[in-house]
Amino acid sequence: MEQAKKPYYIDIENAQVYPVPDEAADWQFKIFATDKEIAKLADYIRQNYDADMKTFELAHVPLAEDKEETQNHKYDATMEGIYRIIYELGDDETRRNIAELGILNR
């Protein structure tokens, strides 16, 4: 039996997922997802945070440019994964907004 999809509201800037639209939060994208799909998105968000922290750490280490570049690629890849999942699960407006950003065309 397939699980029903529920609406979620994504604040990409703060890496937050809300099950209901929070008036105090500035969410940008609406998606419809199962628990499994939300877990996958949360995993990408976690990976992106880790990559972001590694990039930040390496930015303060002299002569670490090769490692920093690798971490930048990891950050970019996880960000693209996040946008891809949001696009796939998004409503029409979400898909249109992500398409206009051109992130997935690279």
C-alpha cells in the first residue's frame, strides 16, 4: 500500500522543512511528499550542512585549496540534489520557480 503524500513547506535559506506553513517563517517552496521522501530530503539537507561546514573549516587553513575545492563540489552536488528533490515533489509554482532559477540546467 502506497503512503499518502502530505504537504510540506521548504525554507531553503535556513534548511527548514515545515509540515504546516509557519507565518513567522519565510518558506519558498511547497512540496507533497511521503515520510520516505521527506527522509531523503532531510538526508540531503544534512549532507549539505556537513559539506558547508567542511568548506568553512578549510577556508581558514592555508594551502588547503585542493581539499576546499573538493568540499565545494560536495556542497554544490548536495544543493543540486536538494533542488532536484524539491522540483520533483513540488507543486506547479515550485517547479516553475526552480525552473526559472536555472539550477537544474547546469
